[in-house]
Amino acid sequence: MSHKSDIEIAREANKKPIQEIGARLEIPSESLLPYGHDKAKVSQDFIGSLGGRKDGKLILVTAINPTPAGEGKTTTTVGLGDGLNRIGKKAAICIREASLGPCFGMKGGAAGGGYAQVVPMEEMNLHFTGDFHAITSAHNLLSALIDNHIYWGNELGIDERRVTWRRVVDMNDRALRDMVTSLGGVANGFPRQTGFDITVASEVMACLCLANDLGDLQRRLGNIIVAYTRTRDPIYARDLKADGAMTVLLKDAMQPNLVQTLENNPAFVHGGPFANIAHGCNSVIATKTALKLADYVVTEAGFGADLGAEKFMNIKCRKAGLSPDAVVIVATIRALKMNGGVARKDLGPENVEAVQAGCPNLGRHIANVKSFGVPVVVAINHFVTDTEAEVDAVKAFVETQGAEAILCRHWELGSEGTEELATRVAEIADSGVSQFAPLYEDDMPLFEKIETIAKRIYHASEVLADKKIRDQLRQWEEQGYGTLPVCMAKTQYSFSTDPNLRGAPTGHGVPIREVRLSAGAGFIVAICGEIMTMPGLPRVPAAEAIMLNDAGDVEGLF
Amino acid sequence: MSHKSDIEIAREANKKPIQEIGARLEIPSESLLPYGHDKAKVSQDFIGSLGGRKDGKLILVTAINPTPAGEGKTTTTVGLGDGLNRIGKKAAICIREASLGPCFGMKGGAAGGGYAQVVPMEEMNLHFTGDFHAITSAHNLLSALIDNHIYWGNELGIDERRVTWRRVVDMNDRALRDMVTSLGGVANGFPRQTGFDITVASEVMACLCLANDLGDLQRRLGNIIVAYTRTRDPIYARDLKADGAMTVLLKDAMQPNLVQTLENNPAFVHGGPFANIAHGCNSVIATKTALKLADYVVTEAGFGADLGAEKFMNIKCRKAGLSPDAVVIVATIRALKMNGGVARKDLGPENVEAVQAGCPNLGRHIANVKSFGVPVVVAINHFVTDTEAEVDAVKAFVETQGAEAILCRHWELGSEGTEELATRVAEIADSGVSQFAPLYEDDMPLFEKIETIAKRIYHASEVLADKKIRDQLRQWEEQGYGTLPVCMAKTQYSFSTDPNLRGAPTGHGVPIREVRLSAGAGFIVAICGEIMTMPGLPRVPAAEAIMLNDAGDVEGLF
């Protein structure tokens, strides 16, 4: 087993020029816009030319409820992609871009781990190709135009108390959560209370990730509601004539980024909407492009299957007309033990009973995913302390759920460790057994959509929402937003809204604290519990240890 | 004469792959980090390998005091570079990057004009290679670390009322000038009054533009003073351990960008510090790299020669060990007329008297530049309404000043229009007549440095500064900052501090309102009058007309 760190492994990667990676998918060199020698954007023109082609098979990688023990969802996505290529399939992976802010706080690393990584790792965790900076700029241009409109006479009659559009920065900065701006007198405008969110929480990010092309993007941006008048009429971004300039700022960011795995297989890394107030999936345009170019596309969704897979199916697939052919649920022995009640410090020794006690969490996710009509395979992401008896216990349990579990060693071995998984997933995807359907119809009333998710996915007994929230949902239905899907914002640690309630709870209530309309992205956000849209830095930020070493390499980022 | 707009001309450019442009300067293709097909960064490794080479000749393009009539300083810089290449010289130009914010307000376009432009123009006015985004990120990381340090116990004893480090955004947004942050309770920190500047005003920008390499950059970033304790002791960025991570964020931004002129000649476009609270020149690393690769390097400095050339000589050249071989002062007939008292609407008809009345402004700049020991050529940037008699009047005047004036038609004709200028400038640069020396010695007391600039460059009779300012300067001298040069922040429209006082005023006083220490960049800023570090948007922002057309091209940016 390797004792090298992720960044050491990444640095030793035998990267190929990105043109060679593109050639694997028959992307002509002139259709790749290079960013250095190992990153490129795929040109809009080329993407536009792919219309007539047949789509490859779409495979979603999701997971049990995350625990501090770590599940390795991205690592497994990369490992499965490499495994499919290893067994002779033409496969690509699609993952999200990393946010810069968190890298300087607690963690870097959104590019896999061990021998299942995407490279160049440092750049992917820093500025990459500038997409998030472009999103930040487009978002903040809209913010500036709002205050500027008010400053110059407020012809649209914006109620300054009802400006819902905040600003964003790709940084963990709690001081910006809540502020009063435009102080200092007449020349600086009208003081009002507002704040900043982190860029991944921007609705511009969600718009970009759900848009089919630049025209669709501009339409969505124009539809963003930024404020209300005193009579509660919405003010749209298009009322401020902001949508054109925002689209111009995003024209390069809309082009998917191509990089490679450690095994030189193609990886699209594009978009990164928050998995709480947004849908937490990579961009539709990257997924669709990959499906035109590869026979198998492996992608992932944020958090556990109750949030990530549910939103992938009900929001991304529904809206983009995608249909998954197979779903891989990642589980680890350690995380199952934690779901079975073991504390993190006690995860080392063999404990088959704890594994079995945690399995119902996995079982619930299997059943939930199957309820979308999609076949499931469980990937046991191997960790060095796992024992054979523990692994066997999971395999036996999964069999009782009408699925199969396969042990994977990609972290340690790369694609050699996912041959069995890749073979089985390809068989299932090719079999055509998937009969995907979203969980609810577009025309179901909004509150019923929330109830359907809460009862069928979370196994809750009821949804708790006061009259104000129900009235708000009804008002949106009257305004024509009733056909939108619902984006649930809930703790990722439990099927319930209590992060400490692991396993497979039933009979709980799901309280809806607030609902928000993302008219540009095209969903209603239902907020259950606290939701953090601007993280803070820890007492000792990772930034303190990040620096260039004498060789000019980045140290401390991971 | 062409009736095409700048952007139409730029779009018709017959661009060559950036590798071919690099080859003109013998930059190996693997030492160019491409950004698309027409932009590249020159790798640090390659720059590091150039140490032993001989430097080319350095030519500064500056101007008379700017007027709304426009002087065309960047246009002339591009035209002269093309002209030198046309006459068989190996020449490169070095200009600044454009700020994103102003593009959505009043103007775009910082890439020349007519047939003397640098391309790709749209991208240079949008995200370009992401340098300004990297500077914004590095600046705001430091801001977040300051508030985070206070939040977690304030071990360094930062006086929250004396945090001088603000935040930045590359946007014109007056609402952010003055604000109270950290509202909302315990979890969001300690409320304090602060604000945002535009990114070009960031001291991080000035540090990057004056640094010789990444090591020097990190040292400068560490030296930035971010706050003071209750006992007025400075808190440095390095006390917060911010310098390493900031350097990591800037490691790509430190690599100069290579693009091309419309005539496929090499252009380095790198850095863009504000010309008021900073020194307003492109980066030292770009200039030094260009000098190693080309026989002639044409560069420019912000505003008129009283500000731009003075700072270029006294700050950039002094600190970087550069020595200009010739200076071109750009003048236009129209701007001279305005300096001679003609209103903008009356600039059309021939008016030799007005031209002559405006010439003393030009004469003063010629004498000032000569006082640095550097030979001067005047470039008359031709405009369609100029008459022969007007041009002759300028030529005759310049001759009386011991220099020569050459008519240039690069805007209309490209390099064909600057053949004469290029020939003469090359002769002068080659002649070795330049005996450059800065205006004052390092060890002159700070207040005397201000007086020297005010009296010798502005022809003021005195500097007005109250005791508080003089005491502050003395305190910095005691703390070891007395050897720093002074960066003057003054209106660009006049030699005096009154923007309406055109021509060549004498006997005026220069009031110093405030002094600031930029310990990282390495200069003292002396602020005379108002200084704007965060612009606002106009009543009808340019953003309203910016959009993609049906062909996918950017419209409305210029």
C-alpha cells in the first residue's frame, strides 16, 4: 500500500498533452482552447456540431449518508472511469470544479485521491480555468447594477428593503455575511442591509450548470428575480438589462473543461453549484458533451443519495432530458460502522455487528434509487483496516436488497482495483434495464412535491410548514412557477433533518423553515434547518501552511 | 480613412498562433503556457534562464496632460512598436492590462485604437488570463484572515478601529465604498467600518508589478501593513502567515502575458496598478523579460508625463534598475488646443493660435523629461481635422525646446504611419546619449522628495502640509521607511492640483491632504486632493448594451 500523499502522487503523474486526451474522444485540436498544456476548454462551435450523434450510457455515482470517515465518491467516480477504460470501453468522467474559498480553510482536494485522481490537482483547486471568477464577476455586475439603478432615480421602483440579490466572493469570509452598505453620504447611494455568499451559492452558478447553451443561459439570467417593488412585484435581471453583459462575462465559462485522470483518461470538470441551495451536480453542457463523445459517462452528485441522487434525477435529468442507465452507490466499511453507532476513534478494529447495524442506511439508499427505475450496484471503497468478514457482511446484506456489492481498490491500485466494478456496471448499463422516471410529475402542486420527497426518499411521516410558507408556494403557482422542481436544502448527514440521526430513521417530521424561488435556475428551494451560504475560516486556517517550496511547487494545499 | 470601429478592425485581424509570435522572440513553444490560441503566459523557468543576456533599448511613451480630446498614448505605443518592426528592428511592446470594472461603466478599450491595436481585444477587456482575478483573490484572502484572526481571539492585538486593509472587487460599485461588516451577531465577528476598492487600487497589484520574481513578491506581500495595535505598532501580512498562500494564488499571475499587435508583432500585456495611489506602469517582470528578448522595448506609463513619466523614472526604473534610452511624448493638435483654452465643441476648425497657446504644456513636459537625463521625441498623433499649419506650429515650437516633433498616422495606417518616428527613436536610443538619473536620491528626507517633485516637475512654489503629515513622514523615517520613493496622487489634468488649470501654470501651492505607507509595494503615497479608489457606474452603464450577437461575437464593449 502506498504511503504517498495525494499531492505527491499527483505530482508524479505522467500527464499527456491535453490535445492527446482530446484526441481520445476525437476532439480536433483546434476545437480545444488550451489553458496551459494540461487543461483545455471544448469550444462552443464543436459542441454545437455534435447534435446528431448518439448518446453514450450515463452512470451516476452517489453514496450513503456522508460521515467524517469519508466515502470517496469522487475517488470512486475517477476509479470507475479509469476501470471502464481499462476493460476497453471508451469512457469519460464528469465531475464538479472545486471552490477556492474552502481550500484556505479546512480542506483542499476535490479531485479524487490516491491512485484515482484527476490532474492537474493544484490548479483545479486554485483558479483552474477561471470559471468561478467569471461567475463571481457576472453575479457582482448584477449587484452593482441594482444599487446603481436605485442611485440614479430608481425608475423601476425597487423597494430597497426587498432587494434579494446579494453579492458573492469565492472566499470563506464570515465578516461579509451581514453588512450595511452605501454608508458615507449622498455619493455612495442609499444605505441598506445586505451581504455576501460564497460563489458556489450563486444562482448564476446554478443557471450556468443547467443551461443547454449560451442562449438558454441568457434567458435564465434574465429570469433571475433580484428584488421586489413595494407592491411585491418581482424585478428581474432583464429589467436592469443585465443579462447580455452577464452572458458576455460567462461565454468562456460556459465551455466545459477537459483534463485527465492519472491514467490519462478524459475528465470533464465543469461547474460546481452548492448541493444545499442548488442541485450540486456538474454542468448539463459538460454531461451532454461527454455523452456525445464517449460510450460511457461516469458522473457524480453532491452529498448522499437522499440529496445528491434525488436532485440529479428530479432536477438535472428532468430538466436536461437525461436518463441514467446505472447508479453506483459508494459505501465504506468505516462509514457503515459510524452509521451503526461506532465513534470515529473506534473505527479500527473489526466489528461486523456495527457494519450490519449501519447497513440499513445503505439499504434505504438502494431502495430509493431503485424507485427511480434505475439499476443499482454498490461499490465498497476499500480501506486498509477493512476485514474480509466485514466486507462479506455488506455483500450479504446488499444481496438481500436485490443488488450486488463489489469491493474496489482504486485508491490503492488505480483502475486495476475497479475492473470488476467496471465490468459489471458496463453490463448493466448496456442491458437497457433502466426505466428512469422522475419521482413526481411537473404539474404536481409544489407542496405535494416536497411531501413526496420527504415521504418517499426520507421516509418521514409528515412535512411541517406554516401557513406563510404554504401561501408563498401557492402564490408562486399562481404566478406560473408551479411546474418547477423542488430543490431540498437539508443536512447531508441524515435522512432526517437531525444531523445526529444516522442509520435509516422513520416517522420523523420534516420542518420547512423557508422557501425561495430561483426563477433563473428554475427551481424552488425548500430549506429544512440551517443553511450556510458563506462559510467561515477555522481557528488555524489551512492558508497559514500553504506556500511555494524551493522547487516552485505548491505545499500545504492538501 | 477608415470608418470602421476599433472592434471591427480588431475582429478582422489576421492573428497568428501565439507560438509563432513567441518564436519571433525565440521563446520555445514549451515555455509558452497557452490561454486559447492567441494568448500565452511566458513560463517562470524560461524567464529565469535569461539572466546572462544583454538588455535591449528601453523606450517610454508618455504624453501631455490628458484632456477629453484624447492623446492616444497606448495607440502610439502600439504604433511605434509596429513601426520599429517595420523598419527591420526586433521590437516588443509592454503595456498594462485593462480593468474589468470600467468596461461596464463608461468605456472599454485599453488596447490601442484604429490600426494600432493589440488583439484579442475583447478578451483583454474581459477576463484575459485571469491575473486581476488572482490579485482580487489574494487581496481578499488577506482580508478574510484579518477578520478571522480577530474572531478567534486576536492574539496579535489588532485594534479593530485601525485595520487599514480593505477588500477589493474588479467592478465599479459605489455601494461598497463604505460599509459596516460583521453584523448579525456572535457568529459573524466584530462589527467594524470598512469598504471595498477596485482591484487595480490594491497594494497587491503594486507589489506584483514591482516584484522581480516570486521570492521578491512573497517578501513584499509579507511586508504589507494591514492594521495597527492600540499602541500603533504595525501588523504585517506576514504576522498573519498570509504571504505564502497569497503567493500561491499569484504564481500564474506573475508570469507575463504575450499577445500580438494587428501586425503580428509581440506585445507583453501585464499588470495594471492605478496611476494615482500606485505607480501606473506595466510589470517590472514583463519589461525586464521583454528587454532580454527584444532589441527595442516600447512601454508606457499612466496619465501625463508629470505623473506617469515621473513615477516611471523615480519608482519603477529606480527600483528595478532600469534605464530608459529615449522618451516619446505624445501630443495631439486637439489636446493642445484644449490646453490653449478651446472648448471641446470648438476643436474642429483650424486655430493655430490656440495650438500655440497650448504648447507651453508640451514644453514643460519636454523640459521635465529631459531633466531626468533622457532624450525626447514628440509624436504628434494625427487626427483627421488637423491642418498643416497647426502641425507646423507644433513642430516649430518643439524645435525651440531642443527637441523634434514627428507627425504619426498609425491610427489610420498602422506601422506605415510611424516609419519616421520609429527611425528617429531607434537612432536616438542607439546613440547612447541617455544619461538617466532619478530626480532625487534615496536618502533625501521624505518631505523633501515631495517638495522636489512639486517644484521641479509641477513648477509649484510650495508644498502645503500640516504638522500631522510632517510628523507622520518623520515617524516613517525613524521606522526605516525614509529611503522609499514617493508616489504622488494628483489630478492628471493639470500640473497643479486644480484640474481646470491647463497649460503650464507656475507659482501654485501643492496641498498634501494625506500620506499613506505602502510598505509592501515600497513607496509612500502623497495624496493631493480627492482620490477615487472605487468608481461608480454612470446613469446609463455601458453594460446595458453589452451582449453577444447572433454570431457569438461581443457587441457593445467599445
